[in-house]
Amino acid sequence: MSRRSQFQTDHYNILAAGDWAGPDVFSLDAPGGNEKRMSLSSRTNPGHGSGPPRYPGTFLVAFRAAVAGLNWSVSRWMGDAVECKDAAGKEHVVGLENLFRRARRTPRADWQELVVEFLTSAVVADQDQELPTDLKSVADKLLIRVGPPFSRRAHEAELWSQPIENTPLVVNLVIDFPQRMIYVARQLVADSGQSGEHWLRIALENLKQRTPAEAFQPVHADSGLLACAVGDAYDSSRALLLDGLLPEGKDDGYFVAMPSRDQLLVLPVVGEALAFVHFLKILVDKQYKTLPYPISQQVFWLRDGIWLPFVIDIEGSNVTIQPPEEFSEVLDRLAPPDFLEDEDGEDDEDEDDDDEFDAELEDDDEDEEDELSDDHK
């Protein structure tokens, strides 16, 4: 029988209960012979949410200038993508959402150069070495990606994936080349004579070996919040390695959030962390809206390889937290004496704490929304 009780920490109520986007650049004339084995797109991770995207005029001007400077031509504008032809007449479809998210974190004067570099690297990647025909030959290059499942296109091979139970996320196998990353198709795994789990173990070990000792850095001393930001496009995937990378939190697990491909936020579950878990949600919601390659706004509790949603709802200054039933025994053991208060108990300093936390984690693009609004006036 589930236990359900309501607590108050400061004035935060805690309830203890017992088609995302496609590729950035897709080459329309990819060799058909390889499509049965690999996904040939250069997509790298989850895209944006629903609804028509809005881009400032300065970004579109920079995109047009970059295309012209490369002697490319625009064939068709398609809302969140642009169909282009490069100097050799080869067609590409360029996704704008993740490119714009990259751009908005750099000075506008650099946008044209950023787009040029992006398009140039896409062409180099498309001309890279031949696609492998067996996994054994590229075993040392196998890594993983975590994110929402792909919506399969008719021309694309079915990708190998493994669902992360209790979440909307999946794990994909990828082959990491210097200039590009390729998702592994299910047929390639079948042709290897080994199970997907066999290759997943190899990929996890490869990722572990590629993770520097200083990968996790503290971003808020009072809470113990850590951020993994190696910047190699596999930070979010390191959530699957936490027991080994952060063994100090293994006993009671971790609060985990992956707002984007390149950002993993971890709050080890200790007594001090319980009073700050709602700050994690505030930060995740903000980063999810601005960082390239967004993944999820959810906060999860991860322990012993089991993922469970840790539901946090924020409305104004009111935060309601509903942990999974399995968390009840952890809460009973770790909650500090002053953590559970009467419903009438309040702490006037709590709002000041919120402001201090938000200021400490503020990024450099706090004026982005104002800039976007100015461009659309």
C-alpha cells in the first residue's frame, strides 16, 4: 500500500508518494548500396519541440551570406530547414534549429563564419572514409548516444536502439569518426553475429576510457550540483557511467538531468541535496530552451542502473515535488531534521536563496529573448 504524505521545506510543497527534429545536414544523393546497413545522415541528437520555429532576420542574413560565400545556392526554404546545392551541384538539406541554437550563443558578428564552418564540415564529413561493413573493424570507435528515439524515414535503415525503462529515452550505438558520427543500423548488428548488448558493453567501456578524471565540475557549492561538460558530444551519454565515475553517490543514487546532448547535470543524493533538487529543475528548464541538441526537461532519480522520473512542478514561487514510491525509504533516512516542517512553516529567506542560485548558474546569453524580440519588431 502506497504511503502518501505532504511535507513543507520553506514554502516548497513536497509530495512523497509510496518527433523531434531530423538531421542537421542530410545529403539527398547518398549511395543507396550502404543504406541497408547504416543511417547515412549526419544527424547528431534530438532536435527541437513542436511548433514553427522563429529565427531573427540577422541569422537568416548570415546564413544567406555564408551560402553565397561558399558558392552554394538555396533551392528551397522549408521552415526549419533549407534545401541547398553546393558548388559541385550536390544537394543538401540543412536543419536550422540546432544551427541557430549554436549561433545564438556567439556574437552576431561571428554568425556568418560559424555557418560557413558548419556547412564546410558537413561536406568534409560526407566525403569521409567508406562506411564500415562490420562492427568488429570499428569496435574501438563504438560509443553511445542517449536521447529520444528517431522517427525513421522511408529511405533510412532501422537503427539499433535499447529503451531506457521508465523514460521516453533510448540508447543508440554510434561509430565515432574524426569528422562525423554514424548511427549503427540494426542490420549491421545482426550481421556481426553478436548481440546488441555485446556491442553496448564495448561502447560503454570506450566511453569510460574517453572520460577525463576532471569531467565533472562543481557548479554550486552549497547543493553539490555537478556538471559534466567535456564538450565531445557525449556528455549526456555519461549518465550511464555514473556508478563508476561518481562512486560516492552509488548507495542512494543520483538526481540526473540531461537538458542537451552536451550537458549532463548530476546531484548526488545526500541529505544536503534534498533541499536543492528543485533548483535542478529550474536550471534544466532554462537550458533545455537555449542549448543546442536538447534532450529532456525531466529530472530522473538514477540508482543501480534503474531510472525513475522525479516529478517536479514549478508554478511561480510554488514548487511541488512528487518522488517515486521507491524513493520514500531514502527520504526517511536522509532528510535532515529541519527538512520536514508543518505546512504553515515558511522561510522568508527562501526566495533570496532562489535568486542567489540562479545568479550563480546564469549563462552569458541572458538577453537572448530580448534580442529575438527586437529582431521581430
